[in-house]
Amino acid sequence: MNSTDLPFAHTPVMSEALIQGLALQAHGHYLDATVGGGGHSHLILSTLANTRVTALDRDAQALYAARQRLQAFGDRVQFWHGNFADYNPGNDRFDGILADLGVSSAQLDRPERGFSFRAEAPLDMRMDQRQVLTAAELINHGSETELADIFFHYGEERYARRIARRIVARRPFTTTTELAAAIAAANRRPTDKSSRPPRIHPATRVFQALRIAVNQELTAVETFLQRAPDWLTTGGRIGIISFHSLEDRQVKHHFRADPRLKVLTKKPIIADPNEIFANPRSRSAKLRIAVRVAQESLPNPSHSSDR
């Protein structure tokens, strides 16, 4: 079976904590801003028979999978193909909003999408196949300084400049495995006599940084966090799951600084050991929840102990 024929299977992380945190209401209308394979939306629609969901995703394959999974719910669910930063709900207001940020397991498991270096594939990394910019374009035409900045700021890669220098010297690159090998070589230090293998593959942070840059993920999250509170009814809740520190920091700071919101999670909710055992991807997940307050309510106080 070709990987393109595989189902877009994605296990939603911290689903029980998210559903509980959203405090589902009878006849409630919910926005799933990153529907993926439809796991979280399925739980919302199954929990109360009269709830409705508007489901978004920028990935056409994910949206197709969600349509298939949720078709039994009929017109209780509506779909929209696009980036959540570009979404306009019009006059609709939601009793809850959820977003599961970052790349999904289903995207990583499809080599032809180019998100992973585990198999040879084109350097793509586009979540929305309609966009022009690919990882290959960025790697083969970005300046050494531009690439180093991307690797450092989005991947927190300590050897960003060394890696960028080697990439520029060895390009063009056409496949994920070619690029991963060049990154690994740039990370190899002759003076390092340690026999222990690295904790993560040397290309991990660079691939993460490229994916974020190609899809402008942090910019999209920034825009979404600015707009989403206006889409909530008073008392409506927003829950966001992030998988690395850059996104979690954005969510934490926006929730705390936004006078439209009251933070309900002083510290992020993390997966319990049972879920981590069953779904290792959940290990790095952090869930933060806030509630929309009336306009006359006071802004959020600062929580200096939040980490």
C-alpha cells in the first residue's frame, strides 16, 4: 500500500482534559481550529447530542479524513479549508474554541510530505499544498544568515551558523535524507570522543525550524491568538495544545495579557503517564485554557510562578 493510500490516522492528545476544560454546553457551538483527523471534534459531537462544530484545517488531506470520520453527524459539523489565522466567522460566536498546534503524526508518517528525515522524500513540508514556498526553496535560495537565524530562533539549534554554512556550501538539496546527512556532518565534532549517541537526531531541530518557517506557524498562531477571543461568547472557553516551548510561550503570554480572557490553568496541563505510554507524542504536549470574560471584567493578574 502506498503511503498516500494510508488513512489520515491521528490520535488526539489529552482529549479528556481538553473536553473537560471546554465545559461543553447543551446546544453549544464549537470551533475546532485544527481538526486534523477529526478526533477532538468527534468527542465533542459524541458527548452531547445537540452540539455543533465548525472544523478548520489548512491540510486538504486532513480535512478529507475529518469529513469521512464525522460524516455520521451530518449538518452538525461544517468544514472550512484554510489557515486558522485567515478564518472569519462572520456573525458566528462559539461556546468553545480548541487548537492542537504543530505537525501531526499522520503528516510525519507520510514520507512524500517531506516533514520527516526518516525516509527519502522531496523537501516539501507544506501543510497547505496550495502555497508556493517549500523547504527546498528556502534551503536552496535562502542566505547563510537567513538560514542560521531560522535554525536558531525556530529550532533553538546551538550550531545554527555552522549548519547554515555547510548547507550553503553543499547545496542544492532535493531530498530530506540528503539534507539530514549534511546537518549531521556539520554537527560532528572531531574533538568529541564520547561514544554515546546523541539524544535526538542532529537534524531534528533544523527540520522543526524549517517546517515552522515554511508554514509561518508562529505568525499564524500570533494572529489567531489576537482574533480568537472575539469569536467567543461570554463564558466561552479556549483550549490550546502546544508541543514546543515557542508556541507554549506565545499562548501563555497572550492568555495572561489579554483583558478579554481569564486564565483557568495557572500551569499547563500535561499528559498523565498512561497516556504517554499509549501515545508517546503526548509527552511534550501542554494544554492551556482560558475563559472569555465580560468587557467590564478586570484584566488577568500576572502569575510569576507560572512556568
